[in-house]
Amino acid sequence: MVTGGAFVTFEGIDGSGKSTQARRLAGLVRAQGREVVQTREPGGSPGAEEIRRLLVEGATDRWSAETEILLFTAARRDHLEKVIRPGVAAGKVVISDRFADSTRVYQGAARGELRQVVDNLHALMIGTEPDLTFVIDMDPEAALARGLARNSGEDRFEEFGAGFQTRLRQGFLDLAAEQPARFRVIDGARSEDAVAAEIAEHWQAAFG
Ligand code: TYD
């Protein structure tokens, strides 16, 4: 049985339900008597939350893809230093709603040739991968309807549209296929309880 710290991430397209599922797994792990740090990206630390506002609000063309990659990586570095590393080192289970796979997929999907830049910057400044990553997989049309319906004022990314979301979905599935040991792909087009139950099984198998 693993009792030390762990770093678990949830990934998926906008509106896939990953945030709800991250919260539910956090509840389960707490109920098992482990200390949990529930966090998210972009953001997760005070400094990174400030950078988040620069990223998610405003016009779609506010930043170039290159600037965006730098901002996401700056936010992630602060989150890593202040929250993720200290949490895992203290033996806690750190559960993050999004992490570096989102940059690989979102910024890589927007401008394919930038994927190498994303990987180089990650190696240089982050150099950490989760122990376990859940991809909540969903049909983009269904997910987009749910995502935009929320109307949070943070719709800069969601406004790119359904074609973009289709590329994102494929991007997450490709990453998962490349690294099957780290990823679990979960069919998100089911009831919240059914999705949570499958995630709980994977959690138990890996860390329970
Ligand atoms: P998030 O708060 O997870 O939104 P949602 O809950 O709607 O999925 O993320 C905000 C947006 O930022 C989302 O559209 C995904 C995007 N994003 C990137 O483009 N690159 C990244 O590295 C991260 C972490 C998020």
C-alpha cells in the first residue's frame, strides 16, 4: 500500500465534467484518511491565480500563442513551487484540475508547430509529471453545450468553437496512447456517479 504523497491530475476538453470528478475523488481520498490538496490550473497558488486572470479573460486574440505558453508556464512554475511540491513532500495527495497536458494539447492544437516549444519549456522549467492522469473523454458538441451554458466570464478558450474542441479531444487521446502507464481514459458521457465509480476503481488499483 502506498502511503506517501501522490500527484494526480484531471484533463479533458472544456465542459467534460473533469472539475466535478476531481472534487469527487478528493472527497473519496479524504474519506480514506489521507490528506488532500485540491487545486487547479491555470492558477492554484495566489501568484498563479493572478496570471490566470490574464489568460482566461478578454478577447480571444489578446495574446499570441507564444506569449500564452510563457504565461501558462510561469503560472505552473509558481503552482509547482508553492503548492504541488510541498504537498507531495509532506505526504499529501495533490489533485489538480488540469496540468501540463493541457498546455501540450491546447497550445499544440492551436498551433501544431509549437508543440516542441511547449515540450522544451516544460523540460526546462517544470520537469515534473503526475503519477496518474485521468482524461475525461467527451463528445465536443455535448461538452461545448455544457461549457458555454456556464457563462462564467472565462470563456476566452471555449469560444474557439467545436472544431477546435475536436482537435483537443484527439490530442488528449493521443497523449494517453503514448503514455498508457500514466493515463486512464474515462468515458465522460455517462452519469456523474458512473464516471466517479470508474475513477475510484482506478484510484484503488493504483494507490488504495
Ligand atoms: P479551466 O479553468 O480548466 O476551464 P474549464 O473548467 O472550463 O475546463 O481552464 C481555463 C481554460 O484554459 C480552458 O479553456 C483550458 C485552457 N488552458 C490552456 O489552454 N492551456 C493550459 O495549459 C491550461 C492549464 C488551460
